[in-house]
Amino acid sequence: MNKIFFPFLALGLFSRASDIATSDCQKDRFLGKADLSKFQEKNWYLDEVRIGANIITINRDSKPELTYTIIFNGERFAGFGAPNQYFGIYTAYKDNTVLFKKVGNTRMRPIFEMDVLKEHEYFSYIDRAAYWKIREGKLELYSSKEDGTKVTLVFSRGRE
């Protein structure tokens, strides 16, 4: 029975992977990728995190070593947490959806960490971001917590 079951299991897994790849390709074909020139190759600095009705303001002047950043270059993104670097690939679509994939980061232990926003929380918000928008010159990434609470990360160009 196991000899019969295994090929069907393998075929089922291959079929599901094929469906996922096909759905991403179909989205590329029907929606098209977004014009990313508004935020490509620019350093974006986290200014604000909105979690439900709460707003966390990030004061970069008081602790510059705790600055969260993100930069997009082609289909890749990277940035700094506090203190780790993170990176991965992403796709942004014309309907303002975004898909972050293969998010990785270095694993240095922070000496200082913000009380209001832990680095691992920030990384999880990036990983779960689903929509993007440029509003009043700021980049907004819309994400959620594990419990479904809405989270918005607001970035500005800052001082170069």
C-alpha cells in the first residue's frame, strides 16, 4: 500500500507547487507589475508603526543606532533592523499588493532594543506585508500581527 500511496503523494505535492507557481504567473500576466520607480533605490526610514488604533512614533534622533530602514533594488529588498540586516525578494503589483519572499536576516544579539518595537516584530511585519502605497511622499506597507490586528509601517525618505 505504501508503494502505491507514495507516488500519488509526490504527484499531489508537485501539482500543488505547480498551482502556486501558476497563480503567481497569472497574477503577473493579468495585473502586471507595478511601476516601482517611486521607491526604487532609495533609503526609506521607519517613522511610524500603526498597530490597530495605537501609533508608535520612531524618534531616529534620540537613538540613531535603532533606526529601521528598507531599500528596494530591482526585485530585491534589504535594510537594517536594530542591529541586524535583513534581505529578500519581493514583487509589487499594479493593484498595490506586494509579496515578500525569502526574508532572511543576520542574527546579532542587540545591545539596545526599543521597548515599543522589537526587531523580531518588525521583521514579522515585513514578512506579512500584503499592500503598499505611496501617500504624501511616504511609503506605507500594510501588514498584520499573527492575531490579525492591522499594522501599517510608515517610511519616509529621511536625510540622505
